[in-house]
Amino acid sequence: MRSIWKGAISFGLVSVPVKVYSATEDHDLKLHQVHDRDKGRIRYQRRCEVCGEVVEYADIDKAYEEGGQTVVLTDEDLKSLPVERSREIEVVEFVPDSQIDPMFFEKSYYLEPEKIGVKPYQLLRRTLEETELTAVVKFALRQKSRLGALRVRGDVMVLQALLWPDEVREAAFPVLEDTEVRISDKELKMSSSLVESLSSEFEPEQFADEYQEQLRQLVEAKLAKGDAVDTEETFGAPAEEGEGAEVLDLMEALRRSVENRRKAAKGAEEPAAVSRASAAGRGRAGKLEAADAEGSPSEEKAPPKRRTRKTG
């Protein structure tokens, strides 16, 4: 990994120099635009509305318009801002891990200590881990002042960018306020049974981006066969929903869902039971064969029985 920024965690009089790395990466298939007629690639140009010239990126400034007036801001203007020049990850306060609403979470970054900062880095990491606290921090990155959460993930510290409070919308849906709903104990119990049947430990590795997988499958099929790709042959026939689908009431839908989950769980258990029974059968057969081989004193004098092998 390549670091994208260098700075220092600052809390009290302690300073921890760190390198910042992006903790996530995008594996989506990169698509570009082409002309549908001749497949020529579409290009966009930065063209000035005044002179009509194509402008190089190096010759572009930023501007803000308000009340009919335009204020131009150069790169030098933006770099002169004190916050932009800051390389400090300032710890503002420590809060319980559970107090930060996941709605505020944005991009994540790994923090690696510089060699001279390994000990204070480990000290802060262990302190956060043992106290189960998260450090709320302020920092500047890519021309933006940011709020962040400094927390522990395994052996490293993670800087999680947070949205500002005014960036998170409040949910106000009249249908929830104006509609009176009565939920019976039976409905709640059935719903809880369904939730319990679907409960599991979260293992992100078992999930995959199905759209990206199908997109790659489509690209590979087109590479192999050209543009005339049979969708059904590539992805299989679509599931038939039937005509006039039956509308189930809530209780019936919950009941059927619970039954389906139980059948699925039973189906998963049966192969294991068959395997155990088969192993037990082999164990009993082995013991009987061993007993036959040892035999009793009277049986040893008897002539051996002829064994016939079944064929077919």
C-alpha cells in the first residue's frame, strides 16, 4: 500500500507521527462510453464558455458564484488556509464506542506509526482497546476539514471519517406518524421466530457482489462469442413468477417463511446424519469382522465357510 497523507495524532502533549493509508479499494469493472454506431470512445473536453478554447487542467481555477458575483479562488488561495496546511489529527474527546451512530461513518483509513512513534501509538491503541472508547478527532484532508473517529481494528488504529451533523438528513415520513398500526402478540412471536431462524454470526467473506460477477460473466461471454450473446444461455432462464401471484396476509407469509427455514435447516442436517450413520455402520461391521477372525476355540476347528461374491 502507498500512503496518501502524513500527519500526527495529537492528544494532550503527546504527538504520534503516522502515515495514512486508504483502508478500502474498489474492484468494480471499469466501463467507459462509446458511440453506439461506430464504437468510437467518447471524450470530454474542458472548453471555456468565453473564448471557446479547450483548457488544460493546470490552467483551471475554482470559483464561487453568489448574487450575480463570481469569486475566483486559486490553488495558492486554497493552500493558504490554516486548516489546509495542518497535518494534525487532533483528539477532541473520547466517547463510548456505541455512541457514534453508524449513519455518520464515511471513508476509512489505516494509520501506521512512524518508527519514532511506535510506543505512543501502541499505548494509545491499547488504551482505546481496554477502555472501549473511541477518540473523536478533527483533521484536514484534500481541501476539506473533517470530523473523524479513531478506533481500534485488530493490531492497528483506524481513522474513520465522519459526516458533519448537518450532512445527515432527519427522517420524517408522514405515513409512519399518521397511520395507526396494531401488531398482535401472535404476529410478533411469529416474526421473532423467523428472525431467530435467520440469526447468525456475521461473516462478510460469504457475501459477494452478484452484479459485478454477472457483469464480468457478460463481458467474458461477449469476448468469447461476440456481441450476439444469448442471455438465457449465459445466465440461465429467469425464475417464473406465475400469473396472478397469490397475495398472502402477513401471518401466512411469516408462517411459510418459518417453515421454509426449518425445512432448509433439516435438509442441511440430513447429509450429516447419514454420514454419521454410515460411519457407525462401518464401525459395527468392522467389529463383527474382527470377532469372526478371532473366533472361539470350537469354531477354530470347524472348516472355514466358503464365501461367495455377488456380481452384477
